[in-house]
Amino acid sequence: MTATAPPVAPPDEPAAQPARPSHLRRLVPVALAAIAGLVLYASFPPRELPWLAPLSFALFGLAVHGRRLRAGFGLGLVFGLAYLVPLLSWTGVDVGPLPWLALAVAEALVLSLAGLGIAYVSRLPMWPLWASGVWIADEALRARFPFGGFPWGKVAFGQPSGVFLPLASLGGTPLLGFAVVLCGFGLAALVLRVREVRRSPDARPLRDRGVAAAAAFAVVPVLAGAVAMPLVATSAEAGTARVALIQGNVPRMGLDFNAQRRAVLDHHVRETMKLAAKIKSGEVKRPDLVLWPENSSDIDPYVNLDAYQEIQQAAEAVGAPISVGAVVTAKDGTTRNRLILWDPRTGPGATYDKRHLQPFGEYMPYRSFFRIFSKDVDRAGSFVPGKKAVVFDMKGTRIGNVTCYEAAFDDVVRDQVQEGAQILSVPSNNATFERSQMTYQQLAMDRVRAVEHGRAVMVPVTSGVSAVIRPDGSVAQHTGMFEADTLLADVPRRTSLTLATRAGVWPEVLLVAIGAGGLAWAVVRSRRGRRAQV
């Protein structure tokens, strides 16, 4: 037999080479993750673009879907840096970029664990469900670790308005964040499934069950938010209270405003006296209660007679109890960030000590170690946290106290409502952060808390933005920044508890369990797959 020679490709048609992914294609997931992080940042205040958040998670889902664990971790880190570095830029005001970038990187590393977990569950059926649970589990971790947690930047806090917000009244910030993330991952799954179906010869995307399931994940959270809208109540269940919020302003922006503590107190007394003059002239009605901001008296009124007399004079002039934010030395010698209920007749009474202190600000963990990197650590305080929720009875109105940074923590806010608060007060001091986006991000948190617990939220701030927030999260009144001003509003007193308040931590536990269940299933499938290959 004559051997047949193998065919040879013509000279103008070179033999095909094995396809290799180009370096450019390898960068596509990285670019998607970075863009997703920037889009999520853009959804947060001072912009009010909550609808961008699902688009962010759609992009992130496309980036991590089907990736290896190491790639998921890396893409999660890219996403986290693109999101948190600009979001937390306010932490570098006055102390420089090192603390800001260190915090952003640390938080991004925790967030990268979510990227790893999402990549791991992304090959499972119904992966958007498990991936959304993984994200909430990561947020729960960030809210507790390290140094008591740093929940700033939870997805829910970028939703002070929009279709998803009513879900906060059903399951708190965990359910609200879960719905946003699930919608985004559902969109990603829809894109991936439609692209897969179209590759088949008899493609019929509209009849494909996978397309229908992905579309359901994207649409159901939106429908759930719309259905929950009528559940957000705003009526006055126990009448109304006339509330005055005093924004006295500060001598100057930045950390150095503390050097003029007496001037800060004088400013708030002066603004209160202006209100008293308007009451006396009949220009405005007398308020039932007056709320001063956090740090409105950094001079301890218990030991400084001048400060005591100034506050007493203001309370007597306005003829109403004042909640005063003060820095005091407790009986045990420790420093406390305290709210004092000041009665116009009897003087200082009930107190609330801030329970969740800000690390690296109100106290410095591992001070000697961090001093190696920056001498600014010695500018941090040595405050000691309080131990319990305290509701002020202010002329028959029960005010729940949530001091500034505490608004980021689910349990602190919930405790005050469960203690019987009819109105929430979030006295704050944002002067340290100048005109940064921080004050708007915190205001968005307060708006979400209003819906979550069905309470009006009062936000007196030393330098702005002070605000009166209705129980539906809308802002009834607000001030500008770095100006002296007073807000006066008739505020509904509410007594009923939302489902979120009643459920407490359990919605978060359930959603974390969904994520953990998805991870466990992925582990089992992976082990079975390896055994099948043996």
C-alpha cells in the first residue's frame, strides 16, 4: 500500500494555533470590579442615586462569576478599594492620608472575603441567592470586627430613598441591603443566562427556565419594596411634640475647634437665647423640648460653675428641658461622652453615656503601637463607653438617644426604641470633618433608621447638617453647614413597633445562614467532584 501524506495547509493559510486568552481579556474582570466599586460609591450621599447600587452588584457579579477563589478574593479587594477609598476620604481630613488609606485598605480586605465567597457559590444553582447571603455575612463581620466593627458603607446606608427603602421596616438594614444585592446579582445572572442560551441553535431565551429564574431574582426585590411601601406609617400615635434643634456652630473647622470649647458652649447658649427672645415676643410658640448637639458643652458643667450657670440660664429662658451633649468626668474618674437631661427648674438630671465609641477618635486601641506610625494618635481621646440604653422623659415625650457614630450600629438604635422611645435623637458633632461628605452619609443612615423603626429622627449637629426627619425617611427641615441656626417642628410621637424592631437580630441571622448554607453546599459539591475524578 502506498502511504497517504497528511494534508498540508497552503502557504497563505497558516496552521491554527491554540487559542490563548489575551492579557487584555484577563483585565476585563478587574476593570468590571473597579467600575462596580466606583458605581456603588456614586450611589451614596451627598448624591442620592440609590438605583445605581443594583447596577454596581450586577457588574460585580459578572466580574466574579465562575472565578477561582484566589481570583474572587483579588476582585473583591479591587471592588472594595474602588468603593471604600473615595467613600471614606473624610477620615483623612486634618490627619492626612495615612489613617484614611489604612482604614480603607483594612475594610477592603474584609470585603475581599465576600468576593472569595461569592466566587465560590457562583457555580451553584440559584447562585444570586447564596451570593447575596454571603455579602450580608461579610457586612455582619465588618459591623463587629475589628475594634467593635465599622459598619460605615453598608449597602443599606446608601438607600435613604427609593423603592427598596420600605423593606427596612420589615427586616432592618440587613434585609434592605440583601434586597439591593440580590437584585444586582439577579441582573448579572440574567445577562449570563441569556448569553448562554443564545449560543444554542434553537435559542428561545423567553422560554428558558434559567432566564425566568434570574429575572425573578432581579424583579422580586423591587416588587417586595413596592408592596411594603404602605406599611411605612407616619401618623402621630401619641400626639405631637414641638421640638427645637439648636445648631450653634463652632469657631472654626477641623480638630482644633476643641481648643475653643468655651466658644462652642457660648454659641449654643446664644442661639438658644435667640429662640427664647422669639418665644417671648410671640414670634414662635414655646417648644416642648430642646435638643443640643453632641459636644455642645465640652466644658464639664458638673465641675465648672460658669458652664453650669450658662446652661441653666438658657433652659430657664426657653422654658423647656434641654438635652445637652457634654464631655464630663464621671464619679469613677473616667471621661464620658454624655448627654444630660437639663430641666429648667431642677437642673441636670438623667444621663446617657455614649456606648459605641469611635476607635482612633474617642479612644485609641494599641496606642503605643500606632504611635510608631503617627504622632496624631495622641490626639485621640480616652473615653469610656456607657453600658445601657437610656430614654429621656422630656416633658412627657420619650426621646431615645443615639449619639453620632452610634447610628451606624443596628443594636444601639434598636435598644432605644425597645426601651420606649417615641422619637429618636441623633446629636452629632461633625465639625472635625469640615465640609466633607461625612455629614451627608451619616444623615442618610439616620433616614434609614427612621423607616426601620417607624420613628421621627431629630439630628442636632454642632456645625450642620442638622435635620428633622419624618418616620418615612423624608427630610422635613434641614440647616446648612457651618452656620448658626434653629429648627422648630411639630413631630409625631409614635409607640408601635415595626416588624424589624420586633425581630431584632434575627433577620440578619437568617440572611447570614443563607450565605453559610450556600458556602456549605459549594464545599460538598467540590468534594464530590474531586472524588468522582479519582
